[in-house]
Amino acid sequence: MKFFTSSTNFESVLKKYFSFKNETRSLEPFAEFIESIKRSDFTDVLNFFRSNPGYTENFKLYLQNIFDGRPFNLSLTEANILSENAFFPELKKRILNKILPPVENENTVWYMIDNVSLRPNKDLKYLHNLPENEVNEFLTLLGIADFITSPAVKKELIFSMNILSWRATGMAMEVEVVRMAPEYRNFDNPFLALQNELEALAEELEKNPYLQLHSKDSRYKQIKIYAEHCQEFVNIAFKNSAKYGISGKINQSLLKIRQQTERIYEIVQLLVIDTEEDIIVKSKQLIFNIVRYKSHKNNIADLINDSTRLISHLITNHTAETGTHYITSTRKEYMTMFYKASGGGIIVGALCVLKMLYGYIPGSDFSHAFLYSMNYAMGFVMIYLMGFTLATKQPAMTAATMTKVLAEEGNNKRNNTEFAHLVSKLFRSQFIAFVGNVLLSFPIALAIIYGLDVFFSQNLAVERSDKLLMDLDPFKSKAILHASIAGFYLFISGIISGNIGNNSVFYQIPERIAKNLPIRNFLGKKFAKGLSKYYAKNWPGIVSNFWFGVFLGATAPVGLFFGLDLDIRHITFAAGNFALGLYGKDFSVDSYTFWISFFTVFLIGFFNFLVSFSLSMFLAFRSRKMNFGQVSEIYKEIFRYFRKHPFKFFFPLRSGLDKKADDLMNSTISTKSEDH
């Protein structure tokens, strides 16, 4: 296909190709005509055809030739419908099609659009922007305003619906898909019913080629009802994913079934003609639909959005459950959070010293990566299992909870002030967790290094003190970048926790453990049941904390191996390292070093929180299809509430809104645990 110069106008194209009866099946004249009219005023195009009936007749004859014998069912059954039942094969296929378009059958409308429309998205936008009356007149002049009533076109439409129905029925009958919607076990299968109706309609068309459906036709109503039931089946399956979990393959299968049943519904609407005006409207709509489907055929962004939205929803659903435990309401809960954070600070203080000691062990970057990773991982798992809290683990969980509150249908008319008060409770919970971590990690690290000094008669922090303190200077190091990297890892650990929780439910791991015969025979039914409950409650947290530790420990050695200045900074570890740096210097540091290090500890905490919370909120908003503009008013209300009641964001002050804010949060807590 050659490129056209901007000087080419539609009149010269028409005179070049259609001043005579052009019986060619070449697509080049049509492509040139389409490109030329997009640079012209469409009113001028219409005036030319009105004034030159000879050109109009020749162009009409040409259109009949190029469309004759070219079926368009591929454009309805393939375009903008997933071709694979797994995400990565589909992604690979679309990327390849973008780079090297596939070789298509030349005797199809699919091939014709590929070779006529260089930019389907822009062409579709152009068509929609044309005045409706002018498009109608143009179609009438070319004699195609009523092509929707042609027996050949109706046969293609019904054949397309049958293809889509057969494919959807096949996928909907798979065991794993049926398991997602047990509510339909006691009802007739809507997919089989839809298929029977469509096959009966095809047989009737064979007998009567001029068959015409109308909106009160019982056949149309039955097809419409069964298509809606198929959609409801998919909706229930997606809804049940919170209860049963879901795999990537099932997610793709359900998406594909939804696309196919939606397409059937769209096609059958085109066959319904109630008035004369409907004929040209439906004819025009079919043209627009074919171009629209084609414009999205290889859209990678749409694939990623559709395929990952449900998975991200499930991940945030699991983390939202956990997040409710991190929002304190009463003074007792506030102090409990402080004690839990203090326990976490004690363990982290010890981890700081251990990491420093591991650094003295000679070895490769890989060995240090392993030692640091295991140090962090075992420490974080210990914090989790002992019921303590690491402050920055909270944002990834609480972000999902807050978004879930916003997204609940029952909260559409919520009082923004109540939600702002809930945010103040979240913020003060984060604040006291930071305080508990920092207040204990600093003295514990100091006490341990002092004890080692007394025991070994050697200050083990001397060699590392300069680097430890320099790392806490944002002007001499990349402390902010490294704090952001740690925040990203916190976000990833939240995803891991949610994903493990989803997989545990989907593969029924707790149930398998409880009913495992070897475990029950050798260790007893009671032990098997207890192990099942322990796994369901703790395994996602154990795995996410383990990997969070691996990420933190391996980043610096891996960065060193690749010659990159990569590392992590975490508020609790920064406080412990500050203590070690001061002790290594025998507390003889200038005021600048002391105060810049002191403030950087909290600056690191701020970026840990900001990055992990922002990314988690983005994932949670996206998973629930929420528009950020919808919550702008809430952000303003939160800011107004902060200016009016700043101390409520730091301390558990009593408020008349406490009960309402608690009800707002409690109404969104998933009952999924009981369902399991």
C-alpha cells in the first residue's frame, strides 16, 4: 500500500479511477479515496456525487465488485476478542501482530480493512464526527443504505452469532469455569439454550431468506434473555472469585466468554427492524461496529487493563481484610499498636547489629546478599509470627482498606467528613507505629553494640560509622531514592501477600491439608485441622515477609555487582544505624551530622510511607475502576478536616464521629473468611 501525498484530493481520485466503469477488485482506488475525503469537507464530497451521477454509478459498481464474495464474519467473531485463554500467549501474539501484521485471507472484509484503513482508530473517530444526515445521504447515493436487509448479510450475521455461541459454550462447560458459578447447577444451562435458539433461527432463515426480526418477536426476545443469562453467569463467576479465588487462565476464559456473549447481543440488535428509519441506522451501525472492533484488535493496553483488573481486585481484597487490623479506634487500640510496634523495633534493632557484623565476613557479593537477605527475612517473619508490627508494612494493607470503603456501593452517599475522620484514625495509627519502631530500635541497637564492646573489649561499629552516618545525609547520599526503593518493595510485598491468599483459596490448600489422609493418619485429625487453620491465617504473611526481607537484603549487593548505586533505606533500620554510627564515633559528631541524620530518619519514613501507600492506592483504585476525579472532593475534605482538627491525626482524641467512622469501615469488611 503506497502512501498518499497531501496534495491528492477526492475529485482527482474519482476522475482517475471512476470516470469509467472500473471493474477491478484492487483495493488501491478505495484506499486513495478514503484518504482523500479525510482531508476534504464532506459536504463537498456529497455535492460532487449529487452533481455527477455517472461517477456515482461507477463508484457504486466498484464497491459491489470489491465487496462481492468477501465474507465479514471474521470481523465480528475475531476482532477485539481474546484469541487465547492465557494472558502471556495473547500478549505475545498481539505484540507480534503489531510488529509484523499476520497474512490474512485476501477474500475477506477483514483483509480489506487492514489494507484500506492505515489508522482504524482515527478513521473511526472521523466517521463519528461526520454529520449524521450527510452520512445517511452518502449511503443512500451509493445504494447501501438498506444492505442490512440483504439475505446474504443476515446470513453472515446469524452465522457469526452461531460461531460465537459455540465457542462460548465450549469454554463455559469446562469444569473449572462451572465451579466458579455453582448457583447455576440447578438451572438449565443458558449457553446451550442460547445455542439452540440461534441454530433454530439459522434454519428458519434458510427456509425464508427474507426473514425479518422485530422488537416484539419471540425469537429475538428469547435470544436476548439467554444472552443476558450468559452475562449473568459470568458476572456471578467473577463475583464468586472473592470466595473461591481465581487463576489467570480462568480469568481469561471468563473475559473471553463475556466478550463473545456481548458480541452476540450487539449483533442480534442489528437484525431488529421496527421502522423504515431503523434500516439505515442498523446498516450504518454495522459499518461502524466492524471498524470499531478492528481498531481494538491488537490493542495491548486494553488487554493488560482487562486481564489484570480482576487479579488486582482480588489482591487488594485480601490485603484490605488485613488492613482493617492496622487502623486503631480507641486509646487502648492506639497503645496496643505502640506496644506491637515497640516489639518490632526491638527485633529490628538486633537485625541492624547483625547486618553490620555480617558485613565483616569476607565473601563474594552473592554470599553477602544471601546473609543480608536471610537476616532481614527471618527477622520480619519473626516480627509477624510474634504479633509485632513493622510500621511501613501497614500502608500497602491500609490503602486497600480505604479504597474498599470508597468503592462500596452502599457508601455512595457517605458523609465525606466521616471518611476524613476515618483517615485521621489511619494516619495516627501509622504515626504511633513509626514512633514505637523508632523509639525502640535506636536504644536496642545501642545496647547491643555496647554489650558487644564490653564483652569483646572492641568497638565493632568504628569501621562502619562513617558510612552509616553518611547514608543518613540526603545531600551526600541517595537516601531519598533508596527510601523510595524500600517503599516499592513494601508495595510488592503487599501484592505477594494478596496473591498467595488468592492462590490458597483457589487451589483449596487449607481444605487439602485438613483432609490429607497421610497427615490425618499419622498426626491425627485435630492436628490436620489446626495446621489447615494456621496455614490459611499465616502463610500469606510469612511468604510476603520472607520475600520482603530478601528484596531488602539483596538490593545493595546486587547493585554493587552490576555497578549501580542501589540500596534500601527503611525508617526503623535507619534509626538503628543512626545509633550504631553515633556509637562508632564515640558520640563525637558535629551538630550538623547529628541533626541531619536525626531528621533524615523521619524523612526516610515519610518516603517509605508515601511510595508504598501511593502505589497501593493506585492499584486499589484501578482494581475497582474508580476515577481519581471522583475522590478529589474527599481529598479536599480531608485537608479541611486536618486544618480544623490537626491533633486528631496524631493522638486518639474522642470524637462524636468515632462510631460513624467505625461503621463506615466495618460495613466493608469482607465476610470472605467465614465463606472459606
